[in-house]
Amino acid sequence: MSGENNPEKNIICAKCNVPLALGKVTLSYLDNSFPVELYKCPQCSLVFIPEELALGKMDQVEKALEDK
């Protein structure tokens, strides 16, 4: 996917008013942590989680962990 066609690349942090950049973040749920690369603010570290990820893979992981 090229940067021009990637809508996340054009997202601006509402708090800092700067473009988000790809970076490593750690997501946690039910005492489990997962290192991932997502767009985040380079100043305040606010993370953008795309709807597709939240309703897709993250939802699947949450359900799998809850079933343990």
C-alpha cells in the first residue's frame, strides 16, 4: 500500500495538531500484552486504532482471551 493511498498517514493528532507516524505500541487486554506497529502521535503518543482493526482482529483476540 503506498503512503498516498493510506488514509491513516494523513491523520492529525487532535491534541497536538501534528501528523501521526508509525511507531511501536503495546496493546494490553486481560493481563496479556501485544507489541504492534500503529500510527501514533510523535509528541503525546496518542494511538490511532483503525475501525477495521478494532472490529476485526482485535475483537477476535479479545474473544479468544475471554474464552480461556
